[in-house]
Amino acid sequence: MQCDYFDAGVCRSCALLETPYARQLVDKDDAVRRALGVTADGARWLPPVASPEAGFRTKAKMVVGGTTAAPTLGILDAAGSGVDLQGCGLYPEELASAFAPVAAFVTRAALEPYDLATRRGELKNVILTVSPDGELMVRFVMRSTEALARLRKHLPWLREQLPTLAVASLNVLPEHKAVVEGEREILLTEQESLPMRLDDLTLHLRPQSFFQTNTGVALELYRQARGWIDEASPVDVWDLYCGVGGFALQALAPGRDVLGVEVSEQAIASASLTRDELAAAGVPGAAEARFLAADATSFALAAQRAPELVVVNPPRRGIGPALAAWLDRSDARTVVYSSCHPGSLARDLAAMPRLRPVEIRVMDMFPHTTHAETAVLLTRGS
């Protein structure tokens, strides 16, 4: 993929852009193999899942810089000034075409970009997500609710410019710190979630819910996990760190007890909405599926028993020693582990010696970077 921003030295986020993609994929697979080392001895390595080289990112976290009259959407340079990246090739056309109207909206609604040096201004980031069907979610991350009335006043104009805009919100981030969003979310639209259609399953994404930024590879990840779960044919399944319920809802089957656990209440609400829609459509096992807002480790450690199969999809830090030890000594006979960090994955697998990696597959969610998503099937040794 050729990128003018990269060539000009303006943005180097895609550090491997000059490496041919086929080589990137081989190197990434090799890096995960080295990271897992002897822990993965005897496991079958499935072919890595490739991504399109361009247009694959379905979520854009754009830092807002410049001025109200001339805002930039992109990143900040070393001096804290805005660098406009509206032409970035990582985004599909349905998402990239929304950048210019959003920038014009910043001017129209008189939203003052936040200045890091002076700590003045309001608008910090704009977060945009596009669904597989082309619908959009736009979130304005601001220091306060000062502009709430103007956002609501001018939102009809933005919807005219972006007919596919389904969900819009104001996120409040008052602190001066290096995070993308705050805890408080104010919806500006009646619609609360973005439908994410994946094969025959439509998940619901609320503003503060996590979803993979590479929807195409995420679909392949879910398909892989579904195949492993179907082959194991468990009586009951836990999906820990379940997010909006992607893995749990893939595991639905007649008579199977499925439980998803996630600390985010918004994500649980999204998962429960999808479950209710599936139940109303008569999907076997949907009505019995449950979702619980709780810490995954605390929930597991307090449980009296383990299910036959556990799915874990933790953040970069991994599941940690407490949950790994619990899984190792539990009665769970199968674990499906989805990891976005080979180092923490290696530590967690080493802490579960009774659970043997059987199949491993690298999923390239993040082309042109060293980051890797890895799916692992583990079974309990005899």
C-alpha cells in the first residue's frame, strides 16, 4: 500500500508499510511462534488469516487539532499540533467519506479543538465507526458538555450530509490525560446501537462497547471459534471478557447453557439485545443464554464449578495469573483463547500446563504493524 503521509514522514504509524504484505504475514506468524516457544510444542499451526492491505479499519479514532475554522482530523505531531489524515488509506470509502462532513460540522457547531499546550478548548477526539452495511456511529469526545446544545441544534445538518449516520453521541473526558474517551456518554440520537452484521448474526455496538477494528478478520476469528466450539460440542460455555457477545452468541445450540461475562454494562446491554432478537426469531438456545456485568476473574474465582468450555478474550494484559491458575485446576476440558498480545498469551499458557494448545492461528487484524491477534484451542491433558 502506497501512502503519501508515510512517504512524507508525516505519519509513521504503519511502521511496516515498506515491507511486502506477504512477508509481513510470514514474519508475524514466526514472531508468535517464537513468543509461545516450547509452550506450543505439538500444536498444529493453521495458516494465518490475511487482511486486505488497505480499507480494512472500520473504526477511526481521530484526534482533533487546528482551529474551529480549520480543524484537522488525524494525529498530533511532536509539538502537539494537529496533523490532518483524512486521506489515510486504512479506512474504507464508507468511513473516509464521512471525515470532511464531520470536519465541516466542527466549524458549523463552533466546536473549539482542545489545545494540549494551553489546556484550552473543548473537542479532543472524534471516533467514527462504520458497520458492514455502511451505517455510521460518530462520537464527539469533549472536555465538558458546554457544546451539547449546539451539537443537538446542528445534528440535523450533519445527518443531511451523512444519510447513513445512525448513532451520534457526546463523550465527556474532562481530565488532561492520554486516553481516548471518558466514562460519561450522552446520546444525541434515538438509536442507541450500531448493528454489526456478521454472517447470520447481527451484533449491536453501543458507543462505549469494544469491537474489533478490522471487521473482516473479526468475522474469520468468530468462524474459527465457532468451528472449535461445534467440534467440542460442550454442554455449557462461558465467554469471559465477552464484550458485545460475539463468541457467546456463536456458541448457541439447543440445550446448551451459554453465559457471557463482561465488566462493561453497555456491552452487556448490547449482548442482551442481540440475544433477545435471536430468541424472538426462534434461534435454538438463544432464550436460555445469559449475560452478566461483572469482572471475569472475580466471577470465575467465586464460582462453584466450571463449564465444559471457556472462551477468554482479554485485553492486552492477558487473563493474568489468578484466572490462569483457576482455569488450570478447573474441570473445564476446553479453552478457546483469543489474544491480541503474544507476550501475555505466552505467560498465560505457561501458567496453564494442564491445558494443552492443540491448534493455533494468527489473525492479522493490524496489517503494517507488528501487532497480532492469535486464536488458540486448548484441551485438557489426560
